Amino acid sequence: VVVVLSEGKSLLPVDCQVPLRSTSAGSEVGIISEDVLQKCRLYLGLMRQLDYEITGEQEQMVQDDFVAMRRESPDSTSGETLHHLLDVARLLALSTGQRRLTEEIW
């Protein structure tokens, strides 16, 4: 997984964009210090190693969505697309402290 930080649209090609928003009133997302950046790298690295689970119900939800995606865009939706989506969903879930895929995360 490669994380690209950019104040605007990235010049590098990316598969997924996650906009950063401040959770404090009146504060803005600004320049990230090297210390914070290193902590983010460590955090994401640790999240990748945690146990994660997808239940049968969630598997069905993913399967149904993937079949619908294939119907809409058969040329641009592949097994690699599904793998990428599952990987991003896993990291999003784990980064919020959830060990299971939820419909909201998916």
C-alpha cells in the first residue's frame, strides 16, 4: 500500500482517495510534520497485521456489490478490482478499531 499526501489533486496516479478533515472546530488540515507522518506510517503498518474477519452475511454483501459492478462496467472491473476494494475496506475498518467489515465501511 502506498499512501500519497497532497494538498490538492495528486500528480501521481492513485486508486483511492481519502480526504482528510479536521475534527476540531476552527482547525485546518495543514502541513504534517515528519514526526506525525512517521506515526501514521507506523499506525498503518500495525493495522495491516491485526486479525480481521468477514462474516457470511458480509461476504454475500460484497459478492452482490461486485456482481453489480461487473454488470455496469465489465471491462474495468476485474478480480484485481475486488482484491483492491477488500484491502481498502479492511484497512479502513481496522483504522477505526473495527475487526469486522461493516456495511458502512464497505
